[in-house]
Amino acid sequence: MAVYCGLDIGTAKPTLAEQAAVPHHCLDLVPAAGGFSVADWLRAAAAAVDACRTRGKNILFVGGTPLYLRSLRDGLAELPAAVPAIRAELMTTAAAEGSAALHRRLQALDPQAAARIHPNDTKRLVRALEVTEVTGRPLSEAHSPTASPWFESRLMILDVGRSTLADRIDRRVEAMFAGGIVEETAAALAAPGSIGPTASQAAGYTEAIDLLAGRIDRAEAIRRTQLRTRQLAKRQRTWLRSFKHATWIGC
């Protein structure tokens, strides 16, 4: 989500002072109204890696998005492009019946993919069903990616205790709302094109949009963001366990 211009508080984007002290890459690449896929990010990241290596610099990939790390290390599976009509139909179903309805459909078509995707993860559920409908084959049977030449190195995972992590998440979310995420969201909504469907799904921004629309109050927005972020952290830990030869560091 840090690729989106203007969405700084909810993404914990490095400050300008931090970016001046240590060069960061793949920040502020597109307007909040735009779409940005894993493939888009992979192209930008590969260019950044090449540029760093040309300058003789070492590289740290730092963050909590294992899907992006895996794509950088292993490449992407060969999947069809998005089909707007199919995606629109699936999004309509999600809006009318909830993402759980999509999850049930995916369980029937592709149990392996359904086991990996959280019932509330609308974006990934839609993509999995879209691929299945376009190709006639389950997403779990998609052609495996080939190894990427861009980034193969040691992987270290900071293993924070669950209770400590939950407390940090709760305090972080409270700081986001105290620090102006609602005002930041209002400014993004008022900008040309508003906030696109991808950016608007980010934890904190979805809730801020609902708060601004009067659908929930501030306390509920904070509570929902805390819950969604804890769920995200749980999914990230599950993803990280799938990386072989990683070094887990207790902290």
C-alpha cells in the first residue's frame, strides 16, 4: 500500500527525514485512485534492485507482505489477465452476500486455494474465482513460477510474541487515528479520482471511509481496524512459515 501517493499514515510510510537518511524504493509510485498489482510492483522492485546493484549497494527487503517477497524471490505464476466483466460480477456478489459466499464457492471449486485464503479476503477470493472461471482450472493448479534472478538471499523473520504483537497493533492503530488517518482519507477522497478499489481495502482506510460516511463511529472504526490488522498479522505469520531456510529471531 506504500506505493500509493498521499496514503502515508495508514501505511507507516517512512518519513521524509527517514528517506533522506536511508534510501527507500517503491514508495509513492501511483495515485491513490489507481490500481497496482503484484506484477506491477514486481517490475518496479526489479528495476530498483538492478539500480542498487549497479551502484554496488546491498539491499534489504523490509516489510510484512510475504506474497511480494515470494514474487521477488520466485517470480509469478503464469495467470490470465483480469476480466472486468467477471470481476464485476464477483464483486457484486461479495457486496450483496458477503465475502463468505465467495469463499464457499471457492471451497467447492478449489479446496486448496480456499484453505489458504481467509474468508474475509475479498480481493484474493475474487482473483482465485476469476482465474478458475477463465482457465477452467483451479488456481492451485496454476503453473508454478520459475526462480527469479533478482533477489535470492538470507531471510530473517522477527518473531514477536502474540500478546506483545497484539498490544503493539492496538497502540499503532490508536496512533494512526490520533495522527490524522481520517483527515488523510478525506483528502484522498476529495482528490481527482478519489481512492481506488485496491487502496480503499487497506486496513484503516476502509474504516476511515465508513466513519466519514457516518456508517460507524470513531470507536468502532478503531476497533475494526485493530481486529483486521491482527487478522492480517496472523495470515502473514502463516505465509512466513512456508518459507524454507528462514531464520526466526525471537524479539
